[in-house]
Amino acid sequence: MLPIREMAAWSAASYFPPVAQKQAAINKQRVVAKPYAGYFSLDMEIPTSAARALQHGPMKAEEALTPSEADLNRLISEDYHTPDQGYAVLEGLTTYVQSRVVMPGVTTEVFRWWFTWHPLEHERYTLWFPHAHIANSVADPSRLADTSLTYEERLYGNPNRVRELVGSNELDINIRFMAPEELGFDPKRLAAAGFTASASGLVGHGDHPDAVMSMMVHLARDTNAGLELISRYWIGGHPALRRFPGSEHTLDGLKAAGFNEAIVLGAAYELALHDTLEFNHLAKILPLLHARFA
Ligand code: ZN
């Protein structure tokens, strides 16, 4: 029998495709002259529990949530319990990812600051995931930067154009952040559950910006341990996404992104790993970045 070592709480990330290793070296050079260069760190770690949770194959589709209004509201109900990490393939060749990350030292205010600060320079986006993030810009930078407006006024209806690697696949996407109620969440239930910030919306391809290729949910609330972030992603032609304008272009967007039956399961795993890496890394650097630059 092998000797048993004490399980460490955190594990170094061990899987970066060569294209991501190369991107990390490029990004490191890109930030050298920036005032935040000292916050660019290639030391990516995730909780060992999260690493192990993603090592045993997909969840059963029936244990996952769909992007229907009923399931969105189930996500925020008190009696909904599910593992913190998971991935699956759902109806309509839909990649599904779920995650929950607690970010010590991060608050609603800090979370909102991040989503209004980082898209103003491509290089800021690389801090979040140095091996995978290439560029992020916003349609109206002056509105995003306008501190006289609310977070919602700055971000919603002001799409982010993102280039990033998920696994070794480079994505060019257009994220339309919007109010959670526009996606189908009941605002009363959101408030009752204590959610105070959201970075959620519909995602299209760079060449088909209005296509509904994906729904992305990031809901956050303050807890004694730090900001609790609940995330869900659905990429694909799930029937429940057909309620949104732009779903008539779903297939165009997916085709342009190279998304197909052969890769859907691998894409779900890669996205689950990407999410876990980026949000645990953000948790580490965000309180420091906020203290220095906010
Ligand atoms: Zn990312």
C-alpha cells in the first residue's frame, strides 16, 4: 500500500495546453510596463477539492440545471443543493458547467469594481487568467468608466468583446451583460436570497454578436467568509434558450466558434477547469488590486 500523505487544501494547476503556456509568456511581456505588473502571477492554484471534483467524468444530465426560467429560480432557492463543481452535456448539444467559489476579502463592491475596471485595458484582463486571457474591450468605454452612473448603468447594454483560450481553443465572443430579470430570474427571490451583484448575460460570437450562443450566470452575495459566487454556463442549442431574440442565429455562432458534437463534452470539461482556475486566481489577486487601484 502507498503511504498516505496529508491532503493539501490547495493544488497547483498542472494542466496548461502548450498554446496557453505560450500565451502566458506573451502576456507577461505585455504587462511589463503597466502599474499592475506586480499583480501578474503565473502561480495558479485551485482548492484540491475542486481539482478532485472534476476528475471523475460528467454529472448526470438530470442533476444539472437547464437555462429555463424555472431552473434559474431553482438555482437561487434555499432548498437547492448541488456539488460546487461539475460539468455535463445537456439537450441540444449543450455544454453545461456549474461552480461555486468563495472569495475571502472580496465584497460586492470589489466585484463590481472589477467588472467596470478591467475591460478598459486588454492587459488588465490578462491578470485574471494569465495563460488564457488575451483581450477584453467594451463597446462604450467612457460609459463603463463613468463613476457617476450605477454599476448596472455602466455594464448592462455595454457588451464585452472577449478573446480567450478555453483549453487550446481560442474563442472570440461578445458578452451582453444584462439584468438577471431579463434572463428570467425573479428579482424578489434574488433579493430574498441576498444576491447583491450579477455579471450575467447572453453570449454571441464576435462575427455574430447578437447570436444566442450561450447563457452565462455569475451571481454574487456577501457572506462572513467572503463573496460567494455562483456560476452557470450553457453553451449550445438548448431549447430553453429559444425564448431570447438572437436564438435564430445560435447555429451560426456555434459554427463560427467551431462548436460541434465531437467537442461538446471536452469543451464542458475545459470550461469547468477554466472557470475554477480563473475565479480562484481572481480571488487571490482581487483584494490586492482593489486596495491599490480602486
Ligand atoms: Zn476566462
